[in-house]
Amino acid sequence: PYYVDLNQNLFLQASLHSSDTNLLLFVDTCVASPDPTDFTTQTYELIRSGCVKDPTYSSQYSPRSTVARFAFNVFSFVNRYPSVFLHCELVVCRYNDYSSRCYQGCVSRAKRDASS
């Protein structure tokens, strides 16, 4: 566990360890939950499909493409839960492959036409 105070900025980093230096790491989705085994019932989205959902979330500069850094402001799920757990999904792409998921950024699903 990592202990932080409410409203403190929390900085995170994910690293890809590979001999292939031509790769890129992209943070696609990060969801918080008070339950470490359930990330569907009571959740809070920080970023989903590359789209920032929390106004305090920010991507941070990284000197290497195989390192993804981000930060957000620490919060709690009401006062009943002493801990918040994160579940993040990252994508690995080829560096400079502009057709890959890593270069698409925020991908919102297209709305379906509800007319007849």
C-alpha cells in the first residue's frame, strides 16, 4: 500500500521492460474502486479509452516512450472505505505507427441512430 493524504497529487509510472526499443506505452484506461476484486460495481473513472474523465488527471512528461507517467488528485469513496484501488489498462504499440491505438488518443464510441 501507498499512503497519501486527501487532495494530494499522486504520481504514477508504468514501465515496459523489453529489448525492443521501438515500442510505445500508452495509458488507455484507469478505474478506481474501494474493492480490490470488483472494478465494475462501485467505480470511479480517471481515464477511459484514452479520454480523461477526472479533471485532476494529467499525463506527465516521460523521457522514454516505454515509460508512461500520469498523476491525479487523491480522493476517497465516502468515508466508509479506508482504501482506494486502481486498475489500469495500458497498450503497447510500435513507435511511430500512427495507425496504432497509441496514436489515436481519446476514442469515444459512436452513438447509434435510435430512429426506425
